[in-house]
Amino acid sequence: MIYKNRDSKFVIYQVLYIFVITVLALKGADLDLRRVALEEETVDKKVRDSLVTLIDSLYALGLKFDIKIDQNLPVENEELKKKLASLNQKLQDVQTKLQEIPQPKEEEPVVEEQTLMPMPISSKQTFIQYTWNVASNSGNVPVEIYDPRDRSKPIVVIPAGQERKFDLTDQTEVVVKFGSQEDRIKVILNKPPEIKIEKVTTKMNARDIYVQELQRITVFKVTVIDNRPDQLKISWNGPISVTGPVKDSNGNLIYNVSLKIASTSTTFDDWLDKNGNLRESDGRYKVNFFFTAVDERTKDRVQVGDSFFFTDFSK
């Protein structure tokens, strides 16, 4: 910046020097510099205009010039007039140089870029309506989860590096706030439970089917499938014996079902006296059983059944 100021001063002094020499060559009296510069025939019009601009700037700064010249000097000096042409060219060169001096640039404000944090809850996270949910915060700031319909209080606050269990109701999405950022995660429907019943023996495919055998083995496997099986109430009815549940590798509930009608042939005969109408046209007896699953949060209820067939108590 110091060098630029010096260059500017040097150029101004050169301009003033050339201007004074020009005036001396053409006039020989007390001079008003601005009046001289405005004379039509004094110097070239382009040079004059440049000088007018410069003089106006100097006068605006409060600078005045009074030049006293000896009245006895000749009106014209041939030698100076010869130099005038060269000085005019130099004046144009100086003017060009003055225009080429770079202006100081204004410093542009530094805009700080905001560093965006990655979502601290996994994008694979799934939230479910009308049940408990678990969220893990993998970030280094607390995470607040809000119902978008009510931002006055978070549903749960999860400290950095921890996880929390929380309940949702009918939300279709939740707002996840971390630091100055926030994102949204969809909440999926809590589907009704599903019940699958599979026959796991071929005993009932024979012509003669015995109650005693069907009471000793597992005849059906019942699988209850649900995202939250722990909030299901499972019940069954019919002449059956049930063991379980146990969970499979997917967390589904597994029940083993056997027939339960009579422990002896006598009690079987008593059963026939009461349920003789259950005999089919092909001579087999048919009894039904049902499994019912009720989601205690959503109140969804599902019931599925199947049938046992037999011909006698034993061989």
C-alpha cells in the first residue's frame, strides 16, 4: 500500500511539473491555473480535459496555486514550444500510467462455512407406531426426538454415545434434533400379528388314525409373527395340548400342538357319546382348534384355526 501511494504522488508531481512548463511556454502573467487550463487554444483538448479533472481535485482539497512570472519575458519562446510537443506526449504517457495504477481492493468478508454433522442415528433405524422403540446416538452431541405436532417437549433425549428406549403412538414421523441441525425419520405402521399353522406329521393321512398316537406327538407347529411379540396376548381353545412358546432366530413365537381328548379308551367312549355328531361321512372324527393373538397396544386381533382327524382311540 505504501509503494502505491508513492507512485501516485510521483505521477501527480510529474503532471504539475509538465503543466507549469506548458504554462510558462504560452503565458507570461499572473495565472489562475484553472482559467488557463480552460482556455480553448492553450493545449490539446484531451490534455486540457485531463488537467481540468486533476486541478478540480486539487482545488477540492483546498490547494491553490499563484505563479508570478517576470513581465519582461518574451511572449513566446521557440525552444520551449519545441519541447511542448514532447511534453504533451509525456503528459499522455503519465495519464496512461496514472490510470494503470491499481486501486486498493476492499477486503471481502470471510464467510465461515458451517460444518454439517452426520446424522447420529443410523439411516437403517426403523421406528414403529404403538409400541416401544430403541434409538442409539452415535454422535458426540445429545439427540432430542420430537413429535412434529408438539415441539414443546421432546419424546426422549439420548445422550451422546448412548441409547434409549421410548414409546410412540400414532406418529407418522418424528423430528430428530442434534446440535443446530435436525432431520426426520418415518414411523411405520404396527402391522397386525400373523399366525401360521403347519402340520408336522403324516399320521393323519392314513386310513386308520388313532387318538392315542396323536396325543403323544406334535401334530401342528404354530408360529406367531409380530414386530413386538412381547405385547401380544396369545390364547387358544379346542381339545389340544400346547407347549411353548420358544423363539426362533427371527424372534417369532413357536408353539407345539398335540391332540388331547381322552387318556383311556373308556374316557374316549364317553367323549364319543357327547360328540358323535363330529363324525364325517368317511367315518373319521373331526375336531377343530384355534389360536388367537391380540396386540394389547393396537388392539389388533387375529384368529387362525385347523383340524384334527382320527378314527379310533388306539389299535
